[in-house]
Amino acid sequence: MSSSASPQLSRHFALIPAAGVGARLGGALPKQYLPLAGKPMLQYALDTFAANAAIAHTFIVVSAADGYIDDFLATQAQLAGKVTVLRHGGDTRQESVRNGLLAIRALVDDEDWVLVHDAARPGLNDTLLNKLISALQDDAVGGLLALPVVDTLKRSVASRVQETVPREHLWAAQTPQMFHYALLQRALDQAQLQGRVSEITDDASAIEMLGLQPTLVEGSPRNFKVTLAHDVALAELFLQGKP
């Protein structure tokens, strides 16, 4: 589609890459389907996007061999008509994102916003989502949720401290990361052409390769990524409102 829509009419689409297997977490199921405080992990992000009036639609990018997604969605009546499954998952997160963008090309205008969110961040809530959308609505580049680093950082060599790294101006990236469709697609395509895909650690880093500076919007500790087994208990505390 052409980018004929004015910025104030740009729509917001959520894109959730969920083709991974969560090897570091372990378990018989892919990480996104593991139960967390009584629900599959993936359900938290999907429910948050589906309930937010600003989100026009949500797309989930899964592996072509995913044998769980259909049974999962069959139990989620609240998501009917609000979520589309894209069986275009790649070997890496960024490959899944790029494939997902290509798959929705006919449905999205260049200036529409795409909010890419990790399925393993179940702590996203309406407050954080609205904060991000509001902060970036008129931003020329886009941006992401992130947290200022508060811990002392050490650089190591052979498990010994080489130096202490100043933490001023350092932020820990979170998701969603929100960019206009055409800009994000161009950034990922250019990285592919230049053979720099391995340098991309998140969507914002691809945008940075274009020489642009995404805006940082302060997120929340509850929006952390569930990666290791001990993360599960902490995530459940946040989701149950106990911290």
C-alpha cells in the first residue's frame, strides 16, 4: 500500500515473534506456551494488545512446524478476530520479524506503526502500552520501552573484572519497540543486504544502523524477559501483583 495516510491517522499493529523453543528455560513445551500464574505465557501479551483500543490488530509469527498455536487460540474466545497467525517463523528473532513484516505488507500502510513485542515479556500492561504509544505518536523515528541501568556494571576477562563500566546514559532495552512499517522494513532489509544481520540484537539496533536515534521511553521492571528457569517465579509475582 502507499503511505497516503496522514500521521495522525496511522494505525498501530502488534507483531509478536514467537517461533523460538526457549532452550535456556527448558521444559517440554516451547517457552511461550508454558503456564505462568495459571495462563500460557503468550496469553498475557495477546490479551494486553487485544484489549487496547489503539491496537488495530495483532500478528503472531510462529514456526511452520508449531503444533500448539491452533489448540491454544481455540481456547481464547476473547482473541477471536483480533489475532492472526503467521507461519513464517525464522531461525532467529529478527528473521521472524522480517518475515512477519513481509507477510503483512498488503495489510499495512507505510506510515502505520508496528509494535514488535517479545512473547516472553508477559508483564506488559495497558499502562506501559499507552505510555509508549503516547510518547511516540509524533516522533519522527519511533522508539522503545527501556529502563535506566542501576546496577554497577563490570567488564570481564576470563571471569575476572577487567574494569567497571560507567552506567550513566546506559539503558536496558525492553519491548514493545515501535516504528513505522516502512522504516522498520527498510532497516531490516538493508542489514540483510549488507550482511550485518548478526549485529542486530533488537529492532532498535537495526534502525540505528540507518544512522537514526530511537527514543527511549521509560518502562518498568515488571516488563522483564523470562529467559531462565528462575525467572518464572519472579514473573508470577509481578503478574499476581505481589511485588
